Amino acid sequence: MADSPNNKGSLTIVGTGITLSGQMTLITESVLENADIVLSVVTQSAFINLKNINSNTISLRDLYDVNTSRLVTYQKMKQRIVDEVESGKRVVAAFYGHPGVFVDPSHDAIDELRNKGFSVRMLPGISAEDCLVADLGLDPSRFGCQSYEATQFLFRRYSIDPHMLQIIWQIGCIAEFNHPKNKTEHPGLATLMEALLKFYPADHKVIIYEAATIPLVAPRIDEIPLNELGYIVPNTISTLVVPGLGLPEYDTETMAKFGLTPDTFKQKLSADNG
């Protein structure tokens, strides 16, 4: 890992993937081995794995607190990363999954340190969405795809296209801003169900998905009618997948500009796929 100019510290953000082993890239393993310090936000099992790669691995999970806002926790994580880099160390910050997806501290640390002239970079990791595409056999490019965090989806005026695949993340912690434990009720799901019923029939099949975090253990894939969404028991990592209603009608005016009709377009697609 190259140091930044003037022998200052440097930062590399990496992702460890979703499962305990097998999803870490070779370049990620290399930078972990050569780091002066590794700051991690991963599961306990993954932490042990990181410790075997670099003995100077420190967990930041103790910064989580039931009564503390997630924003405050993320700020503390960011500051710990920045402080270690400013002390002159080659720092690797390792996060569960992809380090750029639902990881505010990684983006905040990169922005602050880059503005201060430090060498920073992010290496990709396998995300829950990568696992979702593989496990459910979906192709987001086929019908298009819209992706939201559940609370943002409900609190913002998004324009949903029901023809597209919808992926709604973190349905187990809607409108929650700290880290509650032992939660048995999820009233946000009923509100989410009501919002989606404006676009889909009550019997439209949706999927509750959770990527497998342990090798050889199956992911959670529960298919239910939309009107039963308010009664399920999600986990913090649960994702709602809403298949689209099918492709919309062709825009024949735009097609005509390319000398195409729906029939000739279908023929060309068929020839390309043949």
C-alpha cells in the first residue's frame, strides 16, 4: 500500500463480503496484511478472521449503543479512522459487505482525509445486493431497478415505477434512529404495505430476503402476498424485493426515430440472442 506524500498516513477502505469466508478479494487480503492497523466493523466471526490476517485489528463495534443515535455512532467511527491516519499510520478500515453501501463512516472519512491531502481509496466488496441477484436469479437490467432505504422510501416523495424491480432495504428498522434490541413489533411494515398497495394488487407476490452470512447455510427467501407484509417478523438485515408488473408499452414515436417498430425491434433482439 503506497503512503501519501510527505510520509503521511493513508487510508484504504475495504469490504469483507457477506459470508464469513470466501468473499474477500485477494487485493483486500493483501492490504489487510500490510496495514499498520485495521479498524473493523464486522461480525465477531469475521473479526476473528481479520485478526488472523493482521494481529493489530481493532473492532469499532463497541461504539454502538442502544440509546445512541446511529448518526452519533457513525461520527465516532469516522473520527477514530481519521485520528489513526493523521497519526501517520497505514490504516485499513474493514466493513461488512461492500464498504461503500450503507456505510456512512467510510464515505465521511474518505472525504475528510482527501480534503486534508491524505492518500485514500476504497476497494469493492461483495454486497447484499450482489448476493440477492444471484440467490433470486434476478437481472436488474431486464426490467430496470429502483432501490431505496425503507425509511427514506416512506418519508420522501419518490416516483415509483411498478414495472421495475423494487429493492427496499432495512425493512426491520423503519423510522428507528438508534439501536433497539429485542424488538417484537414492526409497525412500519404496515405503513410500507399501505404505500405499496397503491401500485400493486393485494395478491402481488413479494420476497423477504436475507443473504446468507455463513457458508453452506441457505439465505432467507420468503415469498408472500403483499397484503401479508404487515404481519411478518423481519430482522435488521431483511430486505423487501418487489418484482415488477412486467414491461411497459413501447414508445413507438421514439422507436420510429430509429426506423424501428415493436415487431422489428423484437426481431432484432431475437437475432442478437440467437
